[in-house]
Amino acid sequence: MNLANLQHLNKARVLVVGDVMLDRYWLGDTGRISPEAPVPVVKVSRLEDKAGGAANVAKNVAHLDGKVGLLGLIGKDDNGQTLERILQFENIHSQLVSIDALPTIAKMRVISRHQQVVRLDLEETFTNTHSRFLLSKLKEVIDEYDYILFSDYNKGALSAIQEMIAVAKSAGKTVLVDPKSSDFALYRGADFITPNLNEFKLAGGIVDSEETLTESARKLLQEAGIEAMLLTRSEQGMSLISASEKHHFSAQVREVSDVTGAGDTVIATLTTMLGAGMIAKDAVEVANIAAGIAVSKLGAATVTPEELSRKLGQYLIENGEHYQTPYDDVHQHIALAQKNGERIVFTNGCFDILHAGHVKYLAQAKAMGDRLVVGLNNDESISRLKGSDRPINPLDERAMVLSALASVDWVIPFGSEAQGDTPAELIARLSPDVLVKGGDYKVSEIAGADHVLSTGGKVEVLDFLNGCSTSNIIKKAQSTQ
């Protein structure tokens, strides 16, 4: 597996087309039974709105740093406006088409103590006429994307999917389909189709043995005119099957919390990895790992590049490769973590030659929250602060070493002469929950401390490990020459 492709996730240009919906959750505690009927009374304390259906697929691509657009149908209503706002925050390029007569599809759930009490569905089926509006829009925007991903929830948005696939293929695009229909011929021309085991059996697939499963899958592919099938098989893992090859991937052994949205994660990861340059077999292997991570979380969860790289640690060590979040994507990753309620810790420094004192200090900083961001002085900044013979190691090498530490989640360069080579501006932009500084400082002397305190955060000062310093290491090395 060539994990260098993980550094090119933002080169994946994906258009998701399909049935979009708004997932709304009312969450609260239950303490009594209603006097009006034998049902629990849920005292709602929190409301959450999330992208659902094909919109959740697009969200999965976006969280993997893919450049993603979304084409679907919504109503001219409040739910449609709410969904549009969510897409904007998630960095998804919305191409939604508003329909006058029908509502935005919404799934509304009441949750108490991690249990679903009731689900209310607000929906009407879109017609072929409505679907053809999407077809026209697809023709307008298709040149902006390399991969077209169809997410079918059987709500009518993809009634014209045969023509949509024909348009995509004539434009030279790679087409992937997450099917709902048992007639795979509807998806003729697709490069990949990703049914689950139940959908496979409804389409005529036979699962008596591995041999019959493979034979029936190849027959279905041939009859439908589809190149390859990624068959997701729950606890049995997943299989990539084409006319000439079959590769099986065992399920990742993890504690399963919720399988909701796992299929969305699989096809989104597969598409993004293909867009980043991975061959199909490797892209499926990563998608399998992503599914294992997703089902360990509650709800329709997404997976980040950092989570994938940590899980792929054994490959990173063997191949000498390491994933480092591109600087341009770090701010978006932090914003998503903050939205999920994670506690962000920030510290900064030159970290020119990493030593034991640094490692201990960073581990202590990480222990103060969920995620640690390290602001790293750029080379010009270090030269101004330490002298023209510094840094010893250039920015990218220092960032790579830091990001390889288990305690460090993200590295962001900074360093402006106008800002006095302090991270004050960066801290104001990130608004971390905890600001950590090492050494003998007063809080009032720490750059950015005023901002963190004003937003309700904490500022902590940690002692450095005695006898450890980059300057001492350099002097010692020079004395032995």
C-alpha cells in the first residue's frame, strides 16, 4: 500500500449525487411515563441537526479533505435552509435544487439515554420530472469533478440515474454507486457498485459459499454492465470483485457502538482514496479500516485522515511513511473537532531539535484536553529569534517529527515579524480551550493569553525538564567536533 497518497486527499474532486435529507435529533432525559398515554416523557435538553442521506456521504468526503460538491433535491422550506447552512459549515459545495411542491426529506428522532424513543419521517417521493432537473444540473457542473458518486436512498432524486451515468461516462468520469434498487441494471456503466449483503441477495446474489458468492457476483456484474463490486459483508468484512480479480478484507475487530452510516463511510472513503491516486485494492483496504473506525462511534460518524493514519500505524512503520495533515487543512480539522465538543489545547515553540524535555512537555500538554495543536515557528522567525545559523532543521522536517508523536494532533506554522514572532494572531483565530506555555512565565507575559482568558479558556505554565535544551545539545555537538 502506498500511503504517500494520503498526502494528496485534497486532490480528490468528488461530486455526490443523490437523495439528501436532514437528520434532526431531540435529545434529553426520561424520568416518567406520560399521564396521557403509556409512553415516556422526554425532557428535551439539546437539539442537533446533521446532514443525512447523500449529504452524509458528502460530509464523509469533506472530512477526509476531499473537494466535494453535492447535487440533490430539497423543498423551499426551513429544513432545506437548515441543510444548506450545515453544508456550508462542512465545506461542501452545495448544488441543491429547490422544488416548490415537495418538502425537504427530514428524519426526526427523539433520543433518551442513548436509546431512540421514536422516529418521525417527513418526506414525499420525488418524481422523474424532478430528477431530470438534477440531470440538467449535472451537465452544467460535471467538468468540475473527476469522480461522480451516486447515493441512492430510493427517494426519487435518482429516477433518471441511467441517463446521469451515461452523461458521466461520456465525460470520462469514474462512476461509483451505492445502490438501493435490486435491479443492478439500473446502474449500467458504473465503475463500482457497493451493495451490502442483503442488497446483494435481493439482486439475485447467492451466498451459499465463497465460490458461489463470487460466481453470482460476476454474473450480476456482467448482466448489469458494471466493472466491479465492493460487497460489504458486515462482520465478514468486505470483498472487491471484478471479472478477473477478487480481494477479500476481514472486518476490523473493534467494539461496535453503532452501524448507522457505515455504508456512507465506505463509499466516501473508497472514492476519496481513488481520487488521491490509490489503486482500487488499496483504496478498499483503507475503506474497510475506515468502516471499523466509524462503527465504533455513536451515530452516523465520519472518519478523519488523522484517525486513519493512526490505525494504519503498522504500515507507516514498515514503509517509513507518515501522514501529516496539510497546513491548509488544519484549521478546518480543528473547527470540526470543536464542533464535536473536543477540548483543544494549544502550545507553541521552535522545536528545532526534538529532545526528551520536549516529549515530556508535549505529553503533559496533551493530557489537559482532547487534541493538541502545536504552533511551530517558521524558519525566518527562528532566524530572527535565535540567529542566522538557526534553525538546524527546516520547517517541514520539524513538523514531520512533531506530528509523528502520539501526543500531537496538528502542527501549524506561524511567525510574522510584524507580530513580533508570536502566535497571538493564530491563537485568536483558533480560540483554544487551553493555552500551555513552558518555562518561567507569568500569565500576563504569554502571547495570546488575554484572548484565551476572555473566551473562558485556561492558561497553564509547565516546567521544562532540567538539563534539556536545544542550545545545550548544539553546544555539546560543537565541542566534540
